[in-house]
Amino acid sequence: MCRELSQFYCLNGYGDASIHTSQLHNDIAASVSLDYEEQANVLIRAELEARFEGYIQHVWRRINFFDDEQQEARCCDRQVDKYIIFGQERLHLTPTEYFEKLTDYHNEMNKPLNYISAMWNPRSCINIITEVGFGPGGLQPFAGSVNPGFKFAFPPLPEVQPRAFSYRRITSQLNFHWFKHQIMCRDQPWICAAGTEGSGDTSGQFEPKSSDELDELNESRTNDKNELRKHRRLLYSYEFGSTTRRHHYKNSHCRR
């Protein structure tokens, strides 16, 4: 459904390694039956939901925070569910912390490629990328129907020059800087107004403005290193529309 919502990409969210699409639907569906009174006070949960919705309701379109099961783009029930499941319950992030993770585009050096899902296309002899993730923890085993040894490429995207990525050098070639400037900023140009790490320029970022939010933000920055040690496979997950179907690997005309 991502292709119906954006010609370029959709943001799945920020979380641990289980946030990729194959588990995302089951986790959110299962949340309906969870007994939250055994985990935390219901009033606290309601307050967290309201606070995150207050942040995200004004910017979800600008960061392509769409839900891939929706027939049309809307906010904010599913977006709040993703925060509660992947942000609050699993990573113990406050609404401000999770919102900051979703909207931090300038810190490119701390977002190496760590997840790829792709489908093998025998006609073009290439692995078509359907989902990527960036963050610490190292590259996970490829998901989908990847044919080992063959190059990767994104599906055709408007105004994006086609590029094939080496199977063995994918982490160095497909980095967050390239993804941000070649794909994200085609759809959301304001993102490239954000400064990069070391530039001192943070224009284009969303910043909380109230004193309470600033205090909470300062506390979250203090705890960032501890969180990264605790969760070594955090990732930003992005999805792409694709009509590619799964195929077997046996294709006599394809050569590595």
C-alpha cells in the first residue's frame, strides 16, 4: 500500500530489529488483547498516547509516517500504536524521545545500513529492494527472496537515477546520506535543509518548544548512550511500493 501513499517511500517507524514489516502487523494486532493493567497504569498509558499524538498529528505527512495497511493516508491511531509497542514498551522511550528519533535527519554517521528486504527479479537479474533500515547493530541477514551474489537496486522511483548496489559492498554503497538525498528529499525537500553531523546546523529538525519538553529532551540525550548499549539493533525502517513477485533462483541467463 506504500505505493498508493507516496511515490518514493513510507516510514515504518523506529524500533528494534522486529519492527520490519513481517512482524509489525502481528504486533499491532496483538496489542488489542494485551492486558495493560498488568504492565502499567492505564492512565499513564493514555497520557503517553495523547502526548505522542499531540506531536505527530501535525507532522506525520511531512515525514511519510504512513501505515502500510491503510487504504488512505490518515492519522493517528496506528502511528500511536507503533510508538506504544516499539517505543514505550520495548525501548522505554518517552513520547518526546521517540518523536526526536523519528525526525532526526542530520545525524547521518550514526545510521549505517542494518536491514534489507528484497525480492529477486529474474527478468532484470537483480534483487529489488522493498525495505531498508538504518541504525546501530550491524547488518542483519537479508530478508525476502534475495539471490546471493547478485546486485541490489530500488524499484523505479520518480527523478531518482537508477543505481545498482554491490552484493558484497552494500553497506558502504547504500548509506543513509545517499538514501536521504536521493530518495527522501525528492519527496520531502525540507529534510535536506537539516544540517549533517559536525556542521553545527540543525535547521529542518523538529524541536520541542515548551520548558517541560526541553527538560525531557535534555534528559533523553543524556540517556541515549545507555539505550544504544541496551538495544544494539535499533533501526529506522522504510518501505517501498513494488509489484515484484517472488521467483525461484534458477535463471540460466543471469550471471554474477
